[in-house]
Amino acid sequence: MAYTRTDFKSKKAAKEAIAASPRHVCSGLNALFSVEIQALKIAECPWDHKYPNTGIPVYQPGPFGPDVKDGSAAFEGPHYPKPHRWYGSGEVKDGMLLTLK
């Protein structure tokens, strides 16, 4: 099980933080700066635009952490030693939680 870096008291608060996270930089810039992008010879943005926000940082305590591998992962909160009150699964990319169910 992994944790979000911020100790959210509820899954709803974690989902709101993901939704409020900054939007990915190039989501609207490709059209505005297409000439500059072509000049830099960048074919396309390497970011997966399926998830428009940058997400919130996560970690995994114990011997399997601290990094959380890309892909699907299970989450819980609040942080230990407080009793866990919420559980969820989500998509992780580059150490950032992009979705939470």
C-alpha cells in the first residue's frame, strides 16, 4: 500500500487535490507555440495527455519504497499510526498520482 505525500483525511480530499493540481504545461501550448516546437525539433510532447493534470506526489513506506512504480497502485490514508479510514486505487506516473478511485 502506498500513501500520498500529503496526509489527506478523506479520499474526497485527495481526489480534489488531484483535480486542483496544475495542468500539464504543454496541454494548451502546442497550438500556441507550434513554430518554436518545430524549431526545437520536438515531434510531440512525451506526456500522456489522457491525464491533463500533473497529479500529487506519492510514496511507499517500508522495504518496497520509497518510489511507487508507474501503473496501477493501491492507496490508503490517513498515514500510520492513525487508523486508516479510506482506501483506493489509482494510476501513477513518475511518482505522481493521476487518478484515484
